[in-house]
Amino acid sequence: MPYHSTTTGPNPDPDTQVQDLWIWPDSRGVRWWTPEHAGILPLTTPWASPVQPSIQALRDLERSLSLGAALAEPLAARLTALLDTGNALRLHLSRDLPAAWTDGPFEWLTLAGQPLFGRLIVERQAPALFEPAPPIAPEREIAVLNLIAPDEPIQPADALDAALVRLYDGQAAVEHWLADMDPTRIGALIVIAHGTECDDESPLRLPDGRSWSLPPARGLPPLVILMACGNDTGNLLVDGRRLLDAGAATVLAPLGRPCPAAAGAFLADFVRAWRTGRRLDAILAEAQRPASAARGARLLRLLGRGDLRMDRAPEPAESGDAELVAAVRGGQDAALTVLIDRLTLRALQQGAELDQAEQRLRQCLDAGRDNERGERWLGERLEAMSERLWPLSQAWIRPLEVLLAEAHDHRRLPRLEATCAGFGRNALGWPPSFHHYGAKLYYRTGRYALALQEVALGLNRLGAEDPCERGRGLLGHLVSLLVDVDLPAPAAALHQRLDDCLARRTDPEVAWDRFKLRDRAARIALRQGRIERAATLYRLKRAESVHFGGDGQRELAWLLYIESWRDPLGAAIHPAQEVESRLDAIGTLDPGPGNDDALYLLRAYAAWAWRAQRPEAVERLERFTPLLEARLFAGDAGPPGFVFAYLHLCRREGFAGTPTLPSWETIATVLEEQRYFLELAAFAALLGEPDRAERLLDRFGAQRFGREPFVFPDWLGDVGLSDWAGLVAERTGVERQVLGAEAPSPETLLVSGLLPL
């Protein structure tokens, strides 16, 4: 079943599913958009023939014309597929479209021999950019300006319920009202008059014979209905566009000459239904459905927006962005659904890619990349409601969920991977930057070949001028991947290029990007054996962390980790003592399901306990071992697995007080299952298991090659990735020389860059 749209307001009829199809101009023709799909139709006109169908012949039942025969094939197929579902369809034709689109008689066509009235709701001159329309307060007046002479035998105004409208009867009353009243304060204005039916003069005729048109100088209400006789070239519709330009949101006006009695009957039914809170377009569709409406409602065209209605309380889709954000913060998932779907449509209407919708969502909800608490909150909210979003919204929300889950809650990743696997990325319009998010699915589970392939795909979709702006996430992720697959030379070259690129930016996000890049630079330095540089970079990053709402604990963990390998006894004062005080202050350790800082503090402290030969430090770690063992089997096994590996090294060296630990085989099995091959090879070498280390190095080598060679764009040639096999072979030699030895020293691992990261 097609996805029910909530684009512009509540469902016009509780028993009817209504789909939305928006069409607006594009440099390649027209862009069509539904909540499920979007694309380009290479059309300048919707019609299959150069001669547009005659509205007069169709209207006067002189001929019947099928949708398939009348419309150009790509459009005919799209409309047929949507209408064949049995649901009603709202066709929104942007006011920026050529006249061949907005003037065409779409609703007069047939499908399978049946008329489209009541099934196809055509919104002509639709806003080029959707904004919500709040409901019109029921107490606002519906003014009826009756310019039909009192001696006319049929008076359409007589059909109206006097309790529902305010009637201004006659030329004098109308002119007095126009002079004294502020039209912007009423809910709707209905003008009943004879028409001049002339293109070259005002469209309406006063009882004294003069031509007349509604003066907009003092403003207009949201809805204007012109009920008069127009000509077949649409002189009343031309006047309707003038009223839209003057401030009306919607105009109803006929194409042709309505029957006075039918006009009165429509107005009476319309006012009654509109006063109950129903949408304008739904009322019109129902009125057009019977064949008896041929000289009444079927002549009316809807110009502007069809979602106007009267009510005191807005639905979420009728609320402004600020009201939606307040509702989201109050826990209303429906408001978040509407906000995200609205940002999707708005981004596409502005010609932007979907990553700009993500940026706008982060801004609305204060969940920027430098706001960890905001990101955690957003990830939790999305998990609860993202399945209810439009498919096109899910095309950017699911990748965002991956990014947030990888950072803050690894438990969600398996579900997200299964969900994202069903997406047709190109069909749904993934921006190149979203390949960075997709790569996170593989990165967290050590499937580096797939992650590298995903990043390469995204980079190849960027032009040489884009990386600094839209490609920074991809390039930063590539730096991290190169560190993880132990290729520090190209990682360093790419880091320098990205750092220089960021130095030329002045946007608000650049400070956060540089902050994150410093962590990557430090890890590159560790892979290069440049220990002093790594430590200095983490000191700088720690000093900056306060500017991004951090407390410096992650950087403290890295500083102790580095000093544990380089100078463990010198670290006894700082930073080991600071880490001890933080651990002692922890009551019950309850790390989150993501990359919790406390786990990295424990990892660093365990490394220091081993390198500094501190039994009392081992004893301090003992109270955390039950939780660490639980985490070993739930989520990322890296930090707890490393803690246990260092404690096994302590036990191997005969430390007293070593706590009860999971067996080394258990730890090694879990880390291998999570593809920590290089890190596990380092631990195996330190524990005197060269055969295990060799086997793990073989598996690690396989991580660096995909089923097909990685193809990076030419504009990355200067960072040294063109000879991938040569890079890998050179580094493989170092790895086997160091980790294949019988008993490599910690110092050897440090200077070679092969300490477990």
C-alpha cells in the first residue's frame, strides 16, 4: 500500500488514503516527488501531442480522452501507477511550472474508462516551497459579497445558511464593506457576480454594467472564491493568480460558465463542510465526484494550496517549525515525524541534497556534532519512530541513525544494517557524504574492506572542488580506516591535506572538525612511532575539549595509555594518579552502550598496571572485572578485551593479586570474532604465541583487500593511494618482522607503531 502522506495536513477523509505527487521545474525537465520516490521527467510539456487537449470538448462531453493517451509516457506511467492503488491522489503543480502544466485539464481525463473527478485533486499554482498553513480560527467571518442584481431570478447567495456566513448584499453594501473592513482578519471571502467573460478587462461585472475586480490593496483573507462566469481561456483564473500574488493562500475560480443553481448548491455545501474543519481540497473533491457537478463544482479550479481548513487546534503538520520542535522536546513522536518529513520535502524543493535536511534537523533540535548529549537524545528518539517516516525521509534518517549508533549505542547497529541493506541508494538520492555513514556499519565490526569500498564510492561521487565542504566526513573516515589497516604514510598525507583544507574554512562547524581531526592525527603519530607528537596532540585536544562540552577524560585515557608504553614509571605522578582518582570516585560503573570514556580509562589503567608493575593497580581494577566481563559479550569487545589482555600479561609476569579473569582463550576468541586481528596479534606476540600472531596477521592482511580493487578518485592521487598493493606489502613486512618474533619487547611495538590501538 502506498505510504500515506502527511505533507500538508490531516487526512481529508478518515476513510480515504490520499497520496501526494509534487511536480516542479528542473533544469533537466521537471522533478516529480512522492513520499516514496523522486526523480526527473525529461519533459517540457505533460502532453503526448503538441496540441493540448481541448478543455471545451472534454468539459462538454463531446469526447473522452484517456490519461494514457493524453499524457507523455513517463508522466502517464507515474500517474497511472499511483491511481491504480485505489487511493486518491493530490497533484501539486508548482507555480513555477510553464502554463502547459498548470492550465492542462488533468482531472477531465479518464483511467480505465472512469472519470478522475473525486480521485484526482489538482492543486495548480502550488507554493514553490511548502510551508505549513495553520488552521483558520472558526470565529473568523466568512464574508459573502453578492453583486448579483436583486431582480435576477436565481440568487446563488440564497442557498447559503445565514448562520454560517455574513452576507453583504448589493453594490453599495459591498463597497461600504471594502472601505471599512480589513479583509486579512476574516477567514474567507466569497464573491458572487456576473462575469465579463473578457480577457482584456476586469473579470467581474457590477449590476450597473461596469467591469470590476476585487481590490487587493488592503490585503486578502487566506481563501477567496470567485463564483462567476468565466471564459474558456481562463480569464477568472488569470485574476485568481493576481489574487495569489496579492496575498491570498488559495483561490477557487471556474473555467467556463457555471450554472447559477449549481453554484449556489456548491457554496452552501462547501461552507457547511468547511465550518466543520474539513480540508478545502477534500470538500472540492467530494463535490466534483458526481456527474451532476459538470456545470458546477467540476468547473472550479483550485489555485494555491488545498490544505486550508477551519479549526482552533492545529494538527502537527499545520504547526510551524518552532511549535514542532517544542512538541518534539515534549516527547511527541508525531511532531518529530512531521518535522523530518517536512525537511525532506523542503530540501528537495530548494534543489538541495538530503544531507542539508540532516543539518537543518540538527540545528532545530540542538543536536550538533559537538553536542554528545544532544546526539544521544536524537538517536534514542529516532529509534522509536523512524519506521513511520516517509521512505524518502528514511533515506537520510537511517544513515544518520547509523552514525549516532556507532558513536553512542552499538546495540542498534545490527538492526540498522539489516534495514539499510534494503535501500536502493541511488533511487532514493543518497548524497555522496552518506557513504561515510554507511561505512560506519562495517567499520565498527572490523569489516575494513567493505568500509573502504563504501568510502571510495562516496569520494568518487564528489568533484575535486567538493572535498573540503561536503567530503570532510568521508576524508576523515578514510584517515581513520588507513590507521586501522596500518597504513600510516598515506594517512599522514591525507591528514595534512584535510587539515590545510579546514584551515581555509570559516563556517561554524570547522572548529569541531579540527578538534576531531586532532585525534586522528595523534593516532597516525602512534602508528608512525612518533610518540612525543602523539602525546602533544592529545594534550592540545584535552585543553580544547572544554570548548565542546567535554571533560577531557577520553584524552586523559590516551595520555596515560601513551605514557604506559613510553615511560610507565614517569607516569606514576601524572596522569596515572589522576586516572586513579577518577576511578576511585566511581561508585557503580554503568558505562553506556557506546564508546564510553570510562572503559578507555580502564584500558589505559590496565596497560599502566602491567608496564609499571603495580600490583595495587591490579587490585584497584578487580572491582570492575564483573562488569568488564559482561561488556566483553555485549557491544564492542575492544576496550574490555584489552583490559583483560593486559591483566593476563600481569599474571604472566607473576603479579600478586591478579583477579579472577576470563581465560585468555575466551578473550582471544571474542576479539577475533570482532575482527581485532592486528591488536590481538600484538597481544599474542607479547604473550609468547608467535603461531597465533602469524595466523592473525594473515587474517589482518585479508581485511585490506576487497573482492575488487579499491578505486579512489584521481584528485586523491597525491596522498599515495594509487599503489595500494605496494603500500600493503611494505607495511606487511614490518608487521611480520615485529610481531612474528619470538618475544618482541614493548619498546619494539611502540617504535614500530604496532602497539594495540
